[in-house]
Amino acid sequence: MKIYNTLTRQLDTFVPNEEKKVKLYTCGPTVYHFAHIGNLRSYIHEDILEKYLRYSGYDVDRAMNITDVGHLTSDGDEGDDKMVNSAKKEQKTVLDIARFYTDAFFEDCEKLNIRKPDTIVPATTQIDNYIKMITKLFEDGYAYMAGGNVYFDTSKLENYYVLNNNNERDMIIGAREDVTADENKKNKSDFVLWFTKSKFDDQELKWDSPWGYGYPGWHIECSAISINHLGEYLDIHCGGVDNIFPHHTNEIAQSEAYLGHKWCNYWFHVQHLNMGSEKMSKSKGGILTVNTLIENGYEPLAYRYFVLSSHYRKSLEFSYDNLAGAQNAYQKLKGRIAKLSKEEMPLSEEEYNKFKAQFAEAMDDDFNTSLAITTIYDLMKSEANDYTKRRLIDEFDTVLSLDLTKEVEAATVENEAEILALIEERNEAKKAKNYARADEIRNGLLEKGIRLIDTKEGTNYELVK
Ligand code: AMP
Ligand code: ZN
């Protein structure tokens, strides 16, 4: 299996530290807002990575954090905490905001068939681990205190920019548009490990620490959570490309300084989803969520199909036209698969082996999901019998998770009264601003193959094939 490794800047053959076992870490969402479909593009490809490793016989142990403290508006050490801003805006506590958007994130993941990682760790539950790590970094001379904050001293490292080919200026210009000089820092690339009240007075969540009452920096969260849950040797770390600098660069700096040895062998990064040539971003607004897609008549899995039709290392341009094309292709493919006979027949062995090998070849080549989907089209056209086709598609779908052989029971006229009653209830819920119930009704019907269409004249429905 070949995987493009940001650390070596080449396709590397994947060899885990322990035979047939993979330790995988994923940067989780910052839960101050709904995840947008760009974020979810990253999580879909990370889900494919995990599932293909499992399909290939690896036992995968995967951990993911939930960033509910410390992620500032600049990605670096400037600005306010994103969670605090959101809590103020919505007049809720930070923990309420975190709970609400964490639940919303996993609901979106479920709609997109993204598996929940084995271990999910909210950053606010790990304060003791950050303190333990920062204490050792102090003892070993990697940390210093200035202006009330604890900083990591990047000049103590031989090579801080390991992920960026030492291209320091490019990375700084590329990733940090709003950097202002922090006079406390000894070196401009130093970053905060622990903030205290001396810098930000309005942080809602703070904890006691040897360096004062305060809160952790964003980067230390992922290092500590990963080391604590997956151990000192990590096989693969993943995230979107915007995480390469400063987040992952800083994670490597502090983790390896703390451990005293190399930490993670493979760095997997997903390119951005763009809209109108700009990356989709929560902080810039104008984002689309899974629910917006549903409201516009798209199936979440048609979006998954759209995402899998292009390579994860290429940026992907979103438009409703592109999505409509994908949905059309997806529904047609499902329609053709539904017509395959369900009768048991002897396996067409030669064809079975041939297409299994073709699928593995595509996926082993740095997870080429688009070619993996092409394999299904080739299979459908082939001489293999229907039983063999179904069986292979079921196997491939344990990775692609497009519900290709799952058939929704078609709605019938007998249950029309029930559908109309639910439409009525949804209208009432919307009037009462109970959007959660309204969405629940819409999504519940969609799962049964009934899609609601809102028009000026009222709500109609259509049957999804
Ligand atoms: P956040 O919730 O901002 O911490 O981001 C969650 C994940 O989404 C991270 O892995 C980001 O790198 C990734 N991400 C952010 N924006 C995009 C985008 N437009 N396209 C793909 N991935 C993204
Ligand atoms: Zn992270």
C-alpha cells in the first residue's frame, strides 16, 4: 500500500510499527459551529483511509479529539478563543455550545456513513495530561515563561519546519494572514503551550496549573491526547492541509521534544474543498452544511459519491451543478445495482479475483477512490454473474460506504396519509421555530425514500429510487 507522506514529500510504502496494527490519529472538529461540507470532505477521506486499512487486514486503533478550548481565531496565538466568541454570540455557555455542535457533528457523520473513531476525547477532559507534558518540556529546557504565558522554544530544535521543507517564509505568509508580532516570544515561530489570565481575561474555562490559572494552547491538545491514548509511536496522523502549519508542525515539535524520539511516521493531508475558488471556511462564513444539501434536495451519500470521485490530494471545486451531476450518476448506479438478481449462484471465480485485484490496485495507489468507483462500473459491464457482482460490490462498499446495495423500501400510496400528517407536523414545527423537529421529520422521511420539496405553494414529496 502506497501512501503520500507529507513528511517525506513522496509516495511511501506503508509499514506500521507493529505488524498488522495501525495507530491512527485524527484532528477532530473545533465545535463552535456546524461542520461545513469542506470539513466533512476531510473526514470522508480519513474514513476511507481507516476503512481501507481494515479491509486490508489491519487492526486499526483510532483516536480523535474534540477541540472545545484553545483554538484561537488566527490558528496561531492571536485573537480570541473561537468557542468563547460563539458562546457569546449564542448566549450560551462554552460547554453547551460544545455539546450541541459535537452532537451535530456526529449526526452529520452518520448521514455521510463516516464511522465514529474508537476513541473520542474532548480537549477539556485532558488538562492533567497537558500539565504533565508541559512540566517535562520545562524540565528539559524546551519551554519558557514570558508575559504570563508558557511558550515552546523552537530554537532548541534542529529542524522545526520538518513538514514544510524548511520553507519558513512561504509557510508563514501562506498560513497566517493576520499575524501580529508577539513581543514575549524569543523566536517568531515559538508558540503558546499554556495561556494564563494575563493575556485573555474573558476565557470562560480555566484551570489551575503550575504556571497560573489558565488554559492550554490548541496544539498541545492533540499531542497529549494522541500520546495518552495511542502511545509513544504513532503510525498515521491525518487532517486537512491547513493543519500542516502551524498545527501539525507544532505538534511534532512538542511531541518529539517530550518523547525524545521520532513520534509519527506518516502524515496524511486532505486538500480543500473550494467554493468559487476560495476554500470553504467556518470563520469566513458562506458555508454549506449537510442539512443545507438535504434542504436543496440532495442525498448526503450523493455528496460522499461526489467527494470520492476525485483524489484527496487535489482540491475540489464545489458547485450545485457538480453535485447534481454526481447525484444523477450515483442514483443511476444504485438503480442498476438494484436490478441485479438476488439469487444465489456459484461465484464467477476468475472475475471475482480480477475485480478484487483491480479495486486493491486502485486503493493501494494512495487511495485512488475515483478509480475504485470505476472498478464498479467495469464490474457491472463484465460477464460476471449477478451474484458475483453483488458480492464484490458489498465487499467494496465496506470501504466506500455508499450503501450501493441497500434498497430503500419505496413509499406506497397506503402510507400517504402518514406522509401528509408528517408534512403538516413539520409545517407546525417550523412555525414554532422548532427546526430540530422539522429537520428530524424531513430526514426521517428521506431515510424511508421520501424526499420533501418545499415550494411557494406548499410542501410536496417525491419518491427516491
Ligand atoms: P476545524 O473544525 O476548523 O478544526 O477543522 C476540521 C477539519 O476540517 C480539519 O482537519 C481541517 O483541516 C479540515 N478543513 C477545514 N476547511 C476545509 C476545507 N475547505 N476543505 C477540506 N477540509 C477542511
Ligand atoms: Zn490536531
